[in-house]
Amino acid sequence: MSHIRPEIVRRVDNFILPESEDRKYRALELINGLTAFLVSDKETKISGCCLTVNIGAMYSPKNLSGLAHFLEHMLFCGTKKYPDVDEYQKFIANHGGKRQGSTTRSTTTYYFEIKNDAFGEALDRFSSFFTEPLFCKEMTEKEVSAIENEFHLKYHSDERVRFHLLAQLADNSHPLHCFTTGNKETLDTRPKELGINLHSELLSFYSSYYSSNIMSVLLYAKEDLDTLENYLVEYFSKVPNHQVNCLDYARIFVETPPYTRETSIGKMVRLIPYETDKRLKIYFPLPPLYKYGDSCAPAYICHIIGHKGEGGISSTLRSKNLAISASFTITNDDPCALAQFGIVLTDQGYDNIDQILEVVFNFLALFKLTPIIPELVDEFIGVTRTGFTFQPKFSIRDLFSLPAKYLKYKCNLEEILSSGCLVKEFSESDVFSILEYINHDNYFVLLSSQAIEEDFKRNPDNFLVEHYYGTKYSVTELSADLLSAVSSSSLEKALQLGLSLPKPNPFVSTDFTIVNPQIECANDYSRTPELLSFDTLNEESKADENEVDTPSLSIWFKPDSTFNSPHSLINMRLVAERILDFSKDPEFEELSGSSNELIFQVFGEILTQVLNRSLHELSSDILGASLSYSINFNARTSVFVLQGIGLSHKLDYLVSIMFEHLYSRTEVKKYYEEALSIIDKDWTNKIIKPNLVTFSLECVSESLSPFFFNRQEKLDILRLFNFELFCHIRRHFLANCKLEGLIMGNFLDASAKSISIKYWRNLIELQKSLSTEKRVSGVKVQPFSIVRLEENVYTLSYIPNPSDRNGCWMLSFFLGEFNLRKQVICDLILPFITSEIFAELRTNQQLAYVVRATQVFSSPAIIIGYYLQSSEYTNGLTLERLLEFHINKTKKELRSKLSMEMFNKLKDSTIQTLSSSPKSIFDEHKTYLHEINERSYLFDVRQRKIEILNQLEYKDLIDFYDGFWDSKSILTEIRSQVDSSKNAGQVSEYVEPHIPAGYLKLESISQLSRDREAPMIFLDTQL
């Protein structure tokens, strides 16, 4: 389109793009000041739109904290053209979409995704929020309730508490000093006391700040750029421009520094957390980093200071047993940036903070003496160039970050993808200007530990209690010892401490050759991984009398022929065939009464963490070279997984090192002790303050599977472990496992075979060295199983934290053994039910903050159900309303809404989602690994589901829908210890939840699953 419409003042097409990007990009500025990014993807089946307003929580009036967040909630409550408050969310859900909003300190973002043919209608609804919102007054109280629920959902999150406390430590007059989310007190109770009309203030805030000149939008669809440009003009050119000027954060930083000596600089903040970890944070306030996009100076500084290799801060602290880990980042959240060290302390480190600061500030002295080292600069420029040039295609969610990025950095429109990621021109002066702020006179320290509670009990007057989160903390001057440790730093002392700058990165790739022919525009899900043939190798093994009992080798391979990318995946899996039987092992008598599976699962978690600790010093180099690795243990299938993904050239080198460390560096007591400490704290933290969704799923799993153990059971076993036991199980596991895996991407068939054989032979050699750990010893690994539910059951658990107000229900229906057709119908129904239950219990009744239909199990049996969480209402009331919805809505009213038209919408949306092409192997491999994890190996599962959907008739859906609600169910309750203090609705006195007749209350959650007589369904090796 050469002609520029009068609504457009600027058009930019010459984007700087990674090599993988074959999509078309355009940027525009409309006459109303709105900027836009258009992405045309002719292969996509899903379209989307994201709009960011450069206004966030810091703009809320001081007497109405959370108003910006409240506006985000209220904006979705209808428009003049679409007045129904549920209309938008139902439209998105019923067309296979998702939508969300979020509020930060400086911005508010709204987005949706939807199937292609509904994109225009969705844009019409979405854009009207910014031209003619209704802000339905009747929804005011309900959305305040939603925000209160959201506030309590994260009330005990230490991360949220630290985030909020950093704002409270800022100068009172600074915009940073704000309460981001708000709650019922700030949005209801206090405004009423002050005579403030919340709804009127909402309208005023919207009309004052929601202006097109501080908005940016992104449209992503299959249409060409000219069509998307027409959409943009049609739907967004009418957004009014109120000529809003945003805060000038750089100027404010100079005129009113957020952190001063009166508030925090030079001080020690001591915080009592909920978690058991001991953490030290060191903060250096910086002005906003908007001007460093071309030089990437902040990233360079993080690259050096945050390096975890030998001689770095993290490595040195670990070697001195002062810390488990240390990191360094520079965050550029408005209205100021923060350079920060995050250090997880050992007990010894907690008692010797001066030694921590000594290491940190001496490394800074070493680096600041010669920050520009040509070899390191060249390597940094090279890895950033490589990382951007070969960046896999951005996902739609990645692209949704562009509007906020542009509003913050105001970079050149054509550089929106490369700015801050690709060094345009390295600048020594940029590095020096940032380092000026990372100094002895511009920092404060935050120390968090539950041990501080004892000091609070002895001297409560020395502490403050934060108003909203109830956080107990103290602010004192840094002690003379700490100040001395900082001020005495020097090059000489840095060298004495063994500190040094990073060495050359051995993982950096130099060969980016594409080895396989590429097929333009192919949907790579149409080809599936195939088993590599090792027939010759197997014959050799049989002929070798010394290798009669060699482990089997099964490797699936799929070469890339679509993405034209030098990326690959190597996923190697050590599958346990036998595990130790501790019931007959007198050497470990204290474990004789425990399940062998439980002990092995705990071992698997320890081994995972031990190997992670072994590789920790390499992690910076690995990530810096556009590689990543993961290590995990699959408890369902007793599989230990090593995975590397990224640039192909050094990927085999990475995975080989992972195997080398597994075989030769996991019997290191230091790593074992670090691992035990990390796991103990992690499991304890999750017991103390569980994620309710996860906790509910764990309760259902424990109720139904003898292979699922709760965290307390695992923690008890963990505390019985010792190094000798770990080594004993490790050797037996490695002597009694086989190798399988998945290789994908930029490898030839011969290379994939060679890599596989190398790993296999190394395993054989290891098993020869472990010949005393006979492959026939122990007991055979049993397949994962769950109870075949034959009666309705109810379980009750309490949240351990006595002040946590959250409670939840999960009502799960047992649909019998897995089959793909049944799963496909569930995939159709769940989004529809989620939309309806959200509209009724969340939007209309505001009974809960999190409400949805969910899949609990997919195999070996299918279990689906409802999930509902509330901090405001009693569990008795929420159960009553949930059952009312189930009986009156789901089984009756919703049945009538499942019309032929709705069936076709749901069916088409699901097909569109399943037929979406992967953007890279980073997307694609997840489907195949899921099938391997489930032992089903249905690599063409997407196509199979599409075939089932194409054959599915409306009557099939209705028959299934009518039948499955009468299935046996498990009712899972998680109750707050203060449930009786919550709102019970019309009832004046607290009433225990009324459990429906016919439900068996389990005395213990595992009553059924641990019953050896219970009928079971097994996860077959082939489904």
C-alpha cells in the first residue's frame, strides 16, 4: 500500500529482524498519536491483539491506592455497543481464545488471542473498551471484591512482600512510594470514610489518562499488512487523544531521588519472611536506562558481574560455604532502575554478612578498575549478535511485549525487536556512566530470615509493621564492621580472595550451517519423530559375550526441514528398570517401613539437584551461548532426564558434559549437602505456604495414586537420607537403567546416530564399572497407576499458615480409562464450561477470584472438574454455590446452550488450535516429549485429534455431556484455619460445609490409594 491514509502520519516497514523471521512487520503512528505494530503471519491459525497504556499504579491518587488496577478490572464490564458484562469474555472463550489484563507500576496492558475468523469481531469488542466503555456501576462492589481476593491470594508471597517493601522504602513524595494492587481498604472502606465516590473517581481517572497518544497496540493475524492497517484505522483511530504527558522519570530521579540516606541508602533492612530461606539483597538505585538500547551496556555489565564461573562472586561465595547461589541483575522497572545482587545464604553466610559484602565489593573493585576488556567486549558483542541473528521466531506472547517496550524506551520503530538485544554500537561511556552508581555510597541491604523473629520478640519496638501485608521489618544503619568490609575493597584484596573476571566461553558456537534441506511453509507437525535403527549395533552387542546384559537403546529422531534454523534438541532419558528394595536391606533399617517408590522419588529429586549444583558454575557460559539445559526426574515413570536445547554446534558438547558430571561428579559431598539444603527449604516452603491450585491437584493425586506422596512424607524421608545412602541408590540406579531419548533439529541422521551411540557406549562402560550393583538386584519398577473410582469420596485438608484466608474446592469427575476420543470431547467442553462458571461465580456473584473447569488427570484415566478459590467467603457458602451451579446450570441450563451452532464454534476453534504450525523446535518438541512422558508415543496426536473432531457429530457431544456428570467424583476441600471469620452470606452464624449425601469422607487422603485391594488402572507402556 503506497498511499498513506489521512489517519496515518508515519509508516515504517524496514524492520531489523532475526534470520528466522519470514513474517511481515510494519509500524505505524496514527494522527491521534497512537503507535502500532502489525505482524502478518500467513501460516497462523490464531490471531491476537495487545494494547498497552503508559499509565499504571503510580498514577493512582494517594487516597485511592489501586485505582489503576481497579480500572483494569472495570474496563471489561461492557461497552455501549456490547453492554453485557460477560459478552467479551464469553465471545473470546467460545471462539477458542484467551484474554487477560495486567497492571504494573507504570503501564497497564490488555490482550486477547482468538481463532482467525473471529479476529475482526473480537477487535470490534476490544477496541470499544477504549472508546465507549460503560464502567457498569453495579459491578463496582464486585470488582473491588475481586481485587481484595487477588490481594489475599498473594498476601503470603515473599516475592510480593519484597516488591511492595521496596516501594515503601522510597521517599514518600516519590511516585514509587505506592501500593500497586490496592485492596478493599483502599478502594472501599477508606474512600467511604473520606466521602470519596469511587465510581466517579474511576471515570475521572479514565478520561484523564486513557489517551491515544500514550497508547501502543500490536495486531497479529494471517491477513496481509495492508488489511491489518485497515483494521487498525477502523478500530483504533477513534480512540481519543487527551494530550497526556507522562511522568519524566529521569528528571524525577535527579530532582527527587527515590532512595535517600534518610530512607534507605547506607542502611540494613531486616525482614521476617514466610519462607525458610535466608536471603541477602544488595540494591543500587540507578536512573532509568532508556538511553542504553544501542550499546546494551546494562547487559554487558550483568554478563561480567553476574558470571557464575570460577573466580566470580557466586563461585567464590559457594567455595567459602557462605552462599548456595548468587545472582546479579539490572532491572529497569519505572520509575528507576535497580542493580541488585540476590544471594541465598548458608547458615554460615547468615552469620558472616561482612564476608559476603567483602567478596561482592572486592569483585566490583576488580571489575571497575578495568571494565572494558577487549576480549570480553568482543565475546559479548558476538554472543548478542548470534543470539539475535538466530533468535527463533517470537511467539505471539513474546510479541505482546512490544507495545510496552516501545512506550518505555521510545526506540526507533524499526528497531523494536533488536533494541537492547543487539549491540548497535558498543559504548565505553555508557558502561562507565552506569558503574558510577554501583558504588560504596549508593546502596542498601535487605536481609530476610525467620531467625530475625527472635530479635523481634526480644525488641519489638525496634521493628516496624508494614500496613498492608503486616510485614515485620527494621531499618538500621549498617554496622561499622559491614562498612569496613565495603570500604576496604581493593584490587589487591580481590586477588587475595581468588576473584577474577570471566574466562573465554567454551560453549560459543561458530558454525551455523543448516544441514537439512528446507521445505517452505510446511507444518512440521505433519512429520513425526521416527526410531533410529541400531540393528548393526545390537548384533555387535549380542556377539560380545561380555555385553550380554547391555541396556537397550531407543532414540527417536526428527530432522528439521522447516524452520531454517541452526537449533537442535537433545533429550536423553535414563529409565530405571529396577529399584532397591529397602524392606530387605538391614544396612538401612530406618527405611524398612517406607515405600520403595517413595524413597526412589526422593532420591530422584536429590540427584536432580546434585547435578544442577555440579553444573552451576557453567550455567552463565551455557546461557550466554544461546544454549539452555534442564535436568528433571519424572516420578510417574521413574525416568531421569537430561536435556539440552539451542544452537546445534556445541549442543552435543553440552549434553556430553552433563553426562560426564552425572557419572563422575555427583558423588561429591559438597554438592549433596547443598542439594539437601535447597530441597529441604523448598519443600518446607511449599508446605508452609502452598499454591492452592497445586495443593488441590496434589490432594486429588494422593487420593487416587499409590505412586503419589505428599510433601511432608517426602520431607520426612529426605531427612533420613545421608550421603552413603544417596551414593548407594545412585550406583544401583545407574547400573539398572536403559537409555532412550529424542533428538530433533539441525542434525543429520548419521550425526544423531553417532551422538546416541556415544552416549549409549558411555553408559555401558559405566555399568561395567558398577558390576557389583547387579542388574538383577532390587525390585522391578511398577507402572504408574490410579484407583478406579467406584464411589464418591470427600477429603479435607487445612492450609498450614494460620493467617491465610484462602480456601478452595475441587470437584473432580472420574471418566474412566483414557482414550483419545474421550479426551478430544473433554477438550471441547472444558473451555465452554470455564467461560460459563467464570461468568456466574466470578463476574456475577464475585464469589471467588479463581474459577474454572480443569483437567486433573489425562492418563491413565481421564478426570475433569471444577476449581474454585475464595479468600472472602466461607467454604460452606462457596460449596453451596458451586453445587447450585453444577446442578442447575451445568446439568440443565448449559446443556441447552450447547446448541449445534455452539458445537460447531467449539469444534472449529479446537481444530484451528490443533492445526497451528509450531514456530520453532522450542514449540514443537513439547508435543513429542509429552507423548514420551506418557509412554503413549502418539507423535501424530494432533492429527489424530483433528480426524476425531472431523468425524464427531453433535449427538456424540450431547450424549457424552449427558453421561459424564453422573460419573463418580472426588470432592477435595482445602480449608483456611480462619474460615469461620469469613463472610458466610445470609447466614448469621458460621456453618460447616454441607457435604452432599453419598460421599465417603476419607479418614486420610491416601486411604483409597494405599489400599492394596483397590481396583487400579495402569499406565501402559503402549496405549
